[in-house]
Amino acid sequence: MTASEKKQLMATACKVRMGVIEGTHGAKAGHPGGSLSAADVFTYLYFKEMNVDPKAPKKEDRDRFVLSKGHTAPGLYAALAERGFFPVDDLPTLRHIDSYLQGHPNMNTVPGVDMSTGSLGQGISVAAGMALAAKHQGKTCRIYALLGDGEIQEGQVWEAFMLAHHYGLDNLCAVIDNNGLQIDGPIDKVMSPYPIPEKLKAFGWNVVEIDGHDFDQIESAFAQARETKGAPTAIVMKTTKGKGVSYMENQAGWHGKAPNDEEYEKAMAELKAQLAEVEAM
């Protein structure tokens, strides 16, 4: 990508992170930590990688995205809003009564959401089903799914991985957000899924390991996924939970807790400073 494209993606990712803070602060609830760690990949998917159109969110030939770790809806909503699927000003209505932006994505109410998700492990199964259906129907669309590293402790995930390999679903790309923390603490202390890449390879997947905050590496990984034939691709991205907000970074306590007014101001000041730094590059 060009330096200009990279700068734009970095700036947009800052805005997506601001949207996460706006949403969770407005809700006084939600999951900022994992939304912030995935902000860069949300940005790349919706602004560079996927064939989507905010003016026609249900167009037949669109690529599909499934947020398997559905609790990080604040990050998905922020990306969708920045992309133009609905107003950014609606983000603070997260989880409010009568708001269409509820705590988990709802495909019936939120423009741009392709699958309602929430219960961990189910999203990747649906994504595999979408990819299989697309194959049967001769469609060229691609299916993307984002999973948490704590989520892959679910047995259903590995059934989906097995199915995807069995049917050669090279139109499926799973991204695993390896930020190392889940609600109860470090994933290797709660129920270690390590070594993640080796297990995926044993299930027949093409595996790419990257820094999930490096847009050059993200671009290269998705390019490799598109070029791989006969097998699904998993991108295992090492990230920082709470990325971009100093007091949230690498803190399991921010898995599912909203910032109060003082914390909101501090987070927004930090993110605005980061945005100004990017724009000055």
C-alpha cells in the first residue's frame, strides 16, 4: 500500500477506537478491551479488504463478515459507522432501550451486519456454512470471521475448523485476535489454547502469523489468504488488549467494563493526540 493509504488507515483506526469509547461510555457497559485490540483489522476489512457498499448493504455479491466474538460489537459498530452504514452520532446509544445498536450484533436491525452473534463459538460455524453455501452456488464472494483467542477454547470452533478444511473452503478467512486475555485473566492460565498456529495447521488450515497492529502485515496476510487455493486461511494476529488507551492496555479488567466520565475524557484525549500525530505524518 502507499504511504498515503497507510496513513488514512491509521487515522481511521484512531476514529474507530474513539467510537468504541463513545459507545461503551454512552452505554455505561460493553466490551472495550477486545474491541480496541481488533480496531486495526476492523478498519482494514471495511476500508480496504472487503467488497461492501454502505448504500447497498444487502447486495448479493458482497463479501460477508461474521463477528464470532460478538461481545466486541462496539468495535464493529464503530467501523461500520465510519464506513457510512449508519451515523457515527448513533454510537453513544449502544445498549440503550429501543436503540438498534445492542450489546451483540443483530442482522435484523443494524445495517452492514451479516449475522447475529453472541454465544461464543457459533459465529465461525455460521461463517463456514456461508462459505460452503457460496461454493455450492458458484459465488465469488469471500467470507471473513473474527474470533477471540479465549473463544477458541470452545469445542464447536474446532468442529468448524475441521469442516472448513474437509470441504476445502478457500473462500473462508478466519482471524484470531490473540491479545492473550479473556474475562477471567490470561488465556494460558484459564485454559490454554496454545500453540494456536500449530493446532490450526494440524487441522489443515493455511496459517499466517502477524502483528495485528501493523497494516503492512495485515495487508500481506489477507493477500496470502486470497491467493491460497484448496484450504481455508487463518490469520493469527498478536495484539494488545485495550490498544490505544494507556490505562486499558493489557488489563483483563477492561474486557467488559465501561469508562466513567473521567476515564472517558482521558481515553478520548489520548486517542485525539494519536490522531493528530498520524495526520501530521
